[in-house]
Amino acid sequence: MMLRLIFLSLLFTFGLSAGQVYKITSTDELRKNYFTKIQPHFAAQKLQFFTSFDKVKIAYKYFKVENEKATIVISSGRTEGLVKYEELIYDLNRNGYSVYIHDHRGQGFSGRMTDDPQLGYVKNFSDYVKDMNIFVQKIVKRDKKLFLLAHSMGGAIASLYVEEYPYDFDAVVLSSPMHQPDLLGSSATDFVCSVIERRVPKIPRYIIGEKPFDLISSVYSDNLLTHSKLRYELSNIVYEFNPSTKIGGPSINWISEACKISPIIIYNAKNIKIPTLLLQAGGDQIVNLDPQREFCKNAGKNCNLIKIDEAYHELFIEEDKYRNKALNALFKFFSENL
């Protein structure tokens, strides 16, 4: 009893409470448990589909837990399928949160809109938002606290969503949100966007320098996404196990759409009515950081930005020292909004 009192005293001394000790998978645990616990946990749930407004089939899974604290909807990044979120879903479930996740149109197990199944394409970014709205209203069916957790392109979609539907969720976490893609450096992005938006071809094709997934290097030393060699290699392994989910480089149209929605997301941040946590990766070379800060400023008191110094873009598959900071902040934020 005395040891427990000392432990609790230390927790409060360092600004923590007993409820803020979270179950987060370490690299060693991931290496040990991936094939015996984490992957089977994910595989046990059936892949399902719903039909969106324009007949595109959207894939999804859900992971319910008993006595859930709340339900979390995940909005994933560009190229990502739900298969990439095995470890994160495992950790969310272990901490008492049920999870719903769908594959955005044109990627993962969801339907394609072009003849090349590996081309990153969308006709209009608003299509992503429409898909998510159908998912939330018809599949998730809110009955308790409902949170939104979004990464990268999924963060752009989530931002548009909570600006348009301000009360569908109780709180939102944006991880490395793509409030503006990094195109040849932050200073050149606006100029590159202006050129691209004037030259969108009628037939979808890769933007110059991009190619299908199978032709892109998957060597760890070439990556700008994570410092974690194990998590990077596992993220590639799951795509080899699920080849139909592979997505390569973006199309010209996708880049054009990403450029168009950036100023809209930032300007309309003033419409956000719910608590928002923005997790910024300090070493991000995939999206620009200044628009994230501007977004949070425009959202006012509803937005809190936490910068994780030196972390790369993929906070949820980063090295432990970065991933733990992101997940501790995430769980603390959700706990405060229960």
C-alpha cells in the first residue's frame, strides 16, 4: 500500500495522473508481437463495403471494444490503406477506444476511378468528404462520444469535414495534416500550384517524376517518412501481402485538387466548433508547416498545436521517442474530451 501511495505521489509531482499512463506498443513489443497479436487482431475483423454517392465501392473495417470510452473514426493519408493502421488500431483498442476506418476512394481496397489501379487520383477533393459523411451517418451511427483521428491527406479531408459538419464529432486530432503539400520546397509551392492548376490534362496521368508503386524505391535509407526502420519495413510488407492496395505517385489532377483546397481549409478554420489537436512533425518534408500554424491560428481557442521536434511525417509509424510523444498527447487530449 505504501509503495502504491509513493508511486501515485510521484505521478502527481510530475504533472501526471494514474489515468494518464497509456498502453503504447514499443518497438521491441512490435517485433515480438506483430505476427502473434497485432496482425491477428486486425485480421479477425471482416472487410466490408458500402456504396458511395456515385457508385464507388468504399472499403471499411470496425473494431469494437467492450465498455468503450468512445469511438474513433480514422481518416488515413494518401496511398494508405487501412492495412497500414494495424499497430495504431491495436493501441487504440487496448486503451478502451472502438475504431472505425475506411479506405478513401481510389486507394486501399476501395474502388478505383482510373484504368491504372496504382495511380493516385481523385476527381474532386469534396468526393472524399462526401464518402466520409456517408460512412459516419450510415455505418458509424454515432451513439456515444465520437472522435476523429486523421493523418496527412486524411487530415486535409478531416479539416474540410469538421468545417462543413461542425458537430458530427466531439473532437478531432490532426497528425501532420496536409494543409498544403510541399512541392519543391515551401517557398515554391504557391508558384508550382498556380502552374499545375492551369495544366490539368483530360486523361489522368502521373505528375512528372512520379510512377506506380511497384517502380518506387522501398529502401529504408531513401525514405523521408519515418526514422523507424522496423515500422517502415512492416508498412511495405503489408502492401506486399495485399497487392491490390498499392498506390504509387499522385496524378496531376490530385496535385491540382490538393492545391485548390489548401487556402479553403485555412480560411474556413474559423468555422471549427470542436476541440482540435494538431500534431506537427518538426522534420516534415512531405507537407508544409506554416499553413498548419495559420490553420490553428484561424481556428482560435479551439485549436492546440503540439510540435514534435525532428520527427518525420509519419508520426504513427515513427521511432518510439517520437511516436510515444504523439500518442501520449493524443490519448491525453481524448481523455480530456470524454
